[in-house]
Amino acid sequence: MTPGVAWVFPGQGSQAVGMGRDLAGRATEAAEVFRIADTTLNMPISDLCWNGPEAELTRTANQQPAVLTTSIAHLRVLLRENLLPEPDYVAGHSLGEYSALVAAQALDLADGLRLVRRRGELMEQFGRGGMIAVLGLDDEALSLVASESGAEVANFNAPGQTTLSGTDDALAVAELAAKARGARRVVRLAVNGAFHSSLMAPVAEALRNDIEQTHVAKPRIPLISNVTAEPIVHPDDIRRELVEQVCASVQWTRSVQTMIELGVSHFYEIGHGSVLSGLIGRIDKSTTTFTSDKLLASGGARATSGGAR
């Protein structure tokens, strides 16, 4: 029986100076993606990806199109070199949903780039508060921490690995409450706002107009929603998803579980790094994960079982 396949795409935090540079030098398909990004955004996003400086690359308005560009460059080279099987589903973590939609041909690359640049600019403009990562607490304990502090659960990344968003005051209370309930570690994240929380409502409302004016086609592969963790294929549902995911919790754990229930056992992480492969392995050790960096380096021969790094 042929294993079920999903292509998954990372979001913010997966970036690094130098990403995509060797790939663009090796393959015209990758170089063309970076050229399109530079032209569409009217800025040298390629130079920022390849040479930094890191402080500019990690700015939200730059980081989002940089990650999308790099992921699609990886995708096009993997397809050219016949290193990817056809997927049954696509999914992306937060920002990565845009990469997944470009991969599924629901969004044109240039339109996706314009949207994520706008999304990042709005997050910088309206950003306040911040985020903390909480390790070692289950979802029930996290929900109690959130209700006690006024913070909101932003990302359900994997069992025992969750993030909270909120005002600085709420996060200070949440950190103390999480540690009191036995959290192994609490880390303040280097972001400029309380992403995936109600504090992002002005971003969602401003972005809605851009999304409504963007052509969205029916994806050739179903997208697993960050918001509902269910497959979606209708363009109207995709538009609604892209607005709602700005404030809604990222249901990554449930999304992976849904794909497994639908028969997926092989996950291909497309983009720089291996963040999602690690999370998928924690969610279900029976999975097999592939990262595009390793596929491109080895010609498709290497995979990890259970997300072993």
C-alpha cells in the first residue's frame, strides 16, 4: 500500500541568514523564484536571505516574504529533481499556510508574496505585547494558566510545547503561573507582537481587504486548516482561513493528527530547516519525516522516523 503523503511548510522562526543562496546558485528554478520575489516586492529580498543582516531578516515584514520565497524555491527544485511524491494534503504552520497555498496552486506566487509582505507590515504596525513558549505542561494546565493570567494560547505545536500570547503584564503573570504548575521551561520569544491572539484583531481586519481583492483558486491539493485542523478546498473557505488564522490559535498538533487519521504517514518539510519535522515526531513517533535540505543534499535518500533529529 502506498503511504499517504503531506507536504508541510514552516513559518516564522525557520529563517537563517544564507538560506537559499546555494540553492539559487545550483538551480535556475530557485534563482527564478528569488528574482520574482525581488521584482514583486521591489526590494532585494534575495540579498537579505543570502547575506543578511540578521536583524533586518528577522523583522516581521521581511521575515514573512523571505520564508515564503525560500520554501517555494526549495519546492521547485525538489520537483525538478523528482524528489517529491505527489501529496494527498498540504499544510503550513501559521505563515507557512501561504507557502502551502502557493504549492497547491490556490495562490499565485506573486500574490502570496504581496499578501505576506502586507501581513508582516501590519503585524509590525499594530504589534503590541509578545509571546512566550511554555515547555512541559499539558493543554489542560496551559488553559488554566491562560485563564489565570489573561494570556491566550497561540500555538499548540506539540504535546508539552505550546506558546502563549498577550500583553507584557499578562505574560509576566503567565510565566509565574506556568512555573508554579510545573513547566519545565518558559522562554520569551523574539517577536514584536502577541501573534495569534485577539490583540491581532486590527491586523486581521486590515488584511481582510487585501485578501478579498486577491484571486484565490481551488487548490489542486486539500489544505489542512490551522484554525480547524480540517481539510478545506473552497476559495471562500481559504479566504476566511487567512483572515481568521491571524487571531486564532495554530492547531498544529490537531492538524498533524488529522492528516495521520486521513492516512498520511510520510511528511515532507519543504523550506529551510527542520522545525516541523521535530514537532511531527513528538506528535506521533510512527511518522516518517523528510526535510528538503537533506533531500537536496542526498538526492532523496534520507528520512527520519518518529522525527528523530
